[in-house]
Amino acid sequence: MNARPAVSIVITSYNYGRFIAQAIESVLNQSFRDVELLICDNASTDESADVIARYLGDERVRFVRHSENIGMLENHRFGLREARGRYIGFLSADDFYLPGHLQAAMDYYRSHPGVDVAWAGYVIANAAGDIVDGFYPPLHEGPNRNDFASLLVNDMYPCFPTMLFTRELIDEAGAFDPSFVAGDLEYVVRLAALGKRFACIGAAGVAWREHGTNVSGNRYPRSGDQIEDHLKLLEKYLVDENAPLVVGYGTGIARMLENKHLMLRRANAELAAQRETEIEARKAVLLERLRRYAILPVHRDAPEGPLVTVIVPTVGNTSCLASALRSVAAQTYARWEVVLVSDGGPDLSHVVAALPCAERITYVRRVHREGPAAARNTAYDFVHGSVVAYLDEDNRWDPVHLEAVVAGLAGGALAVRTEATLTVEVQDRTAPDGRRDLIRWSSVFAGANDAYDPYLAHAVPLNAVAHDFRCYQQIGGFDQSYAVLEDWEFLVRLQAAFGLHAVAAPTVDVRVRPGLAQQHFATCFGAFAPSIERLYNAHLASPSGTTAEARMAHFRAASDAASHVFAAPGDAGRVETFFRALAGARKTVAVV
């Protein structure tokens, strides 16, 4: 094959003779035919050479067998130098492409000329090559996503074997850094630091084979290579030059670093103990950099006011979600964006596309449902605004809500709250949005002039709260170990650190159904009482000085009221009683 091919696929291999035939065939059988397959064998001692020889009759195949093992990364670097294609991809000999992957990738590049690197999802195969599990990337493409920070927060979410790189991009970025054991993350972070734009094709393109001896398997954390790679990655890229890219992401970056350290402790306690002092010292330097970067200006606000990012988690209740998003679109305050996170629900792309405000929504789909705390934490990686507000898919805002919170923040407060009503509704296909109101109460939650103790009662709904993005930088996001009441726990920390300026305007409508039907709390009711007890134990030394007797009384009242909700699921009044008990608000006259 003399002409320059469109695509070069480099397969690197060492003693993977039992797998490599499937890898080779998955490339040669692609519907996209303008391919060079370069196989770089690292002096294998098994049957690899004999297996590869069966495919050398195809003119698209080139085979290089090193006389000695030059190492995994150097083998990659060799393949990179030898590849002749305009696009270059890397495939491990134990993995294989799914049908149509190369055609889909090339089509995507042609239709998205602004994308530098496209990647796809992957599925998991067993040692025999049978697909046993599907996995699709949790972070789908969103406009203007900060991939540099997102990679440091979420680890290697792009699937490296699915990527195709232009020769020009590789020439600009250089080859793999040989000081890293697993160099794919470092390489992708390097591209992100250069400002390259990544995009997810969406569909799975590669099968990743799990066979117990994978380079990225258990031996990676056990050997200490994983934490070493991660420390070197942050030491290399967490520098002043890149500081503007990580402003607002410090908590997530620190959390990922701690997770990598924890993985070493669990995988190899003896090695972890030997390296503890050295690792902690390096972590301290990196955390100090993050603290220094955290005080940089987050965003430059326009003269007409700050950009507000509205975080909306959803499980796919499309009728409620559309109503919630329309209440955002109806805001009198104009500078807002929405980060919509689907928490393990169906693909809502069609729902988002049909909304009149679709161009202002970043849609992120999480594959596995982990609850509203995880969904909101995912959303932080896509925040562009200097102000963050929250709206759940069941609830609605009054048109002046954002105008009210922005005005409240303009006085110097970093966190504000408005007032909220509680509406009990039922599903009714004949009513607008398929929902009919039964009754509304105006004073279930604490009013602007009511004194309440956040360490005792959940008096303010999260959807009535907005805060400066720097609050998140300091206190972190939602505690994902709370199945319920994660919003209360977050608000306790928020108020302890910044206070909560009250705005006397009822701008939020919290909407529930009798028996809390089809709502998150009902599915996690068993975690309710343990969550209150845990929250109390976490804040025993509360500044308010709440007595143990008062806490126990509130705990019993809220727990009893919650159990009564499910004892009579058609009784709307019991829902109101529960929310009053949880909020600790006094009984007032209901508004019909």
C-alpha cells in the first residue's frame, strides 16, 4: 500500500497471542476500508508472531517485531513514528473495535470541523471476547465544557482506544511521556491544556476486555504506580499557567487525589504505610496550590448582572421536567443557563431539543443512577455562572425568582434564600402539564422573618437557595453518602460558612403528590431516620446550642409524620403535616 492511508491503527502487543486475532479482525472488518494496520509486537515469547502471520497477506497490514522488549510506552511511541495515516488511533491487542466504529468517527469529524478529538463509549468483554456489560460515558458533550478540569476531577472519562488523532495534532502535542506508567490520561490532559476541544460521539465503539491481567487492573493501584502517576500529573499541570482552568474545581480535584491515595491504602497497606509521609507531603503542596487558585476571580460578570447557572437533576419525569424548565425560561432575569443532569434515566435529548430555551441548556447524561447528590455534583463541572441556583424537576419557580436572588446577592451576601409554598397535586391527563393542584400552603417552610435553627430542622427548601460559586469552592458539593436529606446537610454547611440572607418573596413552589408517589424520598424512605440521626451526630457542637432533648423531639415528630404519609397515601393533609414537622415551622392557615 503506497498511497497515504486515511487512518492508521496502531496495535501494540506483548504476549497477547490468545487475544490479538480478534483485535486484528475487528480493524480489517471495519466498513471504513482506507486503513493501515500497524502491529508493533514487543518481543513476545508466546504464539503472537504465528497468529499475526495469518493476516500479512492483507496489504493493509504492517508488522514490526522488536528484538527485545522496549516497554509499553516506547512501543506506543515507535508506532506513532511509523504510522502514515492522516488520522492515528491506538488499540491494545486485548481489546477490539465494534462494527462501524471507524466510519462513525470519520463521519463525526466531517460533520463537526471544530472538534479536535472525538471519542466514543465502550462495552466490557470477558476473556473469551463475549460482551458482558455495556458502559457509556457519564459525561456527554456539553457546550464549552472545561475538559482540562473535568479530567482532573473525574479521571479518564474519554475512552482512549476510541480516539483518532490527526497527525498535525500529534506533531503539536508530542509523543507519550515515558515517565508515566499509564500515559493515556497524561496525554489527554496535555491536549486539554493546549485548549483542544473534545467531543463524545455517544455510541460504543470499542470492547474493553477484562481478563485479570490488564495493565490498568488491580496491579496498577497495588504497585503504587497509580498514585505516582496521579501525583506527577498534578505536579506537571497544576501550575500557575493553568490556574484559570481550575478555578472552581479545586474541591473535586482534591477529592480525586484523595481517592487515588485511598485506593493504594486498600490495595497495598504495607506499601501505603511506607510511602505515607512522602505522599502526604506532595499532596500538601498540591492542595496549597488549589487553595491559592481558589481565590482567583471566578468569572467576569457583565454589566447587566451575573450569569446564574441553574442545576436541575432529573430521573426522566418528562412532564414535570418540561414544566420546571418552562418556569426557568419565563424568568424576568435574562442572564441564566441550565445544567440538566439525567441521573440514570432515559435519553432526554429529544425533550431538551423541543424546548424553546434548548440552546441555553447543557444536557449531561449519567449512566448509573446514584441519586440527586451525585447528579448535582456532576453538574458543577459544567457551571459557567458566578451564581448557582437549584431546581428539582417536580418544582417550579415564580418568574421573578432569579431577579430576587440576584438582588439579594447584590448587597454583599454570598448565599441567599427566598420563601416557598407547598402544593399537593395529582396526575390528571386533562389538566395542563397533566397535573392538577389539590391544595397549596403558603407557610409550611420558614418565612423571611422567621427565626429557625438549621441544625434542628430542614426549614428552607434547596430550590429557594442561590449562592456565589465561591461557596462551593470552599465547602464542596453534596455528600453522596446521604440517600436522602443531602440538601439539608449541604445547607447546614452553607449556612455555617456564609450565613443565608433572607429575601421576603414567595418565589418557589415545592410540589408533591399524596403519598409522595413517584418521588425520590418515597423510594429511599428507609434511609430517612438514619440520615437525620447521622446529620445530628455530625453537628453535635452546633453553634445554635440546640439541646439533645429538642433534637430528639424533632426527630420523633418528623419520623412519625413521615411514616403517616405512607400509611394513608391518599391523604394530602398528612403530606403537609410531614413537611411542617421536618421544617419545624408553626401551623398557620392554609391557602386554598
